[in-house]
Amino acid sequence: LSMKLLWVASCCISHALAACAVAPDRNGHVAWSGGDIQSRAFDECGALVSISIGGSVRSIGAHAFAWCGSLRNVTIPEGVRTIGTAAFSHCLQLGAVRIAGSVREIGDRAFKSCNSLEDLAIGEGVVTIGAEAFLGDSRLIAVAVPNSVASIGESAFRECQRLTFLTVGSGVTSIGAYAFFG
């Protein structure tokens, strides 16, 4: 029985680390300073709890952190210009996101279905919030869209049932269908 239990435990640990571009330390942390974060770099990395993104990063690729079930909070630092499609989608424990003003584009579905997301700060400088960017983030209560944003994509904040406080900046010229529906 103990050998079987040991095998199951090692399989779970292997699976948790299988998708990690860099293995998290024993606290689940990764300090990334190796340039842009490529598509699927940490996709389904269950062991990842936190990430420090270095100043050399200019883009975060599609699905880079998708389905990282233990990731708690993310700060996108100055220097990053794009957050790719579904980059942080389905990060079910993600509670806080800070997006620096250097970011110009929040990609489609970037933070879709982050069911624990309550604290969102979008920096002045973001121009585009993609379609379904925050779809289904059911704990999100307040959003301040900065004046720099020109376009809010279709269903961007759809199914954010607790969204009670919303400020939309003066620069917005396009709001997609169902952007704030449900």
C-alpha cells in the first residue's frame, strides 16, 4: 500500500510540474527574468503559486499561465506591452491582478474564468481590452477603465455578476456587444 501511495504522489507532483518552463521553488514561486514569456510556458503548472516578472519581459504569450490552479496574484510590471490570448485564463485561485501602464493590449480571454479575481487594477496606458478578457470573473466587484482605453471588446466583462462599481474612461470609443452583460 505504501509503494502505491508513493507512486500516486510522485505522479501528481510530476504532473504539477510538467508544464512549468521553470520549476517553482518549494514555496511555489518563480522569478522570471529570461525575456518574453512564450506561449504555454507555464500552462497547467499546478505548482505555481506566485511569479515575479522581470523588467526584460515585453510580452506574455497566449495561454502562458492558463489553468495555473494555484496562482494567487499577478503584477504585470512596467515594460510589458502585451498580454496574450488566454494568458491567465482559468486561474481559479487568482485573486489580485495589477496591470502596469506600459501594457497596451489585454488580449482576448486573457483573464477569463478567474473565479476568485476580486482586485483588479488596470494602468493608464492600456488601449485595448480584448473580447471576453474578464468573462466569468464572478467575484469582481469594481473596475476602473482608464482614460487611455479606446476599445472594450465583446463580452469583456460578461458574467461578472458582482460587478457593482464601474468607471469607464473618457477615451473609450468602442464597446463590444454584451461587454457588461450578466
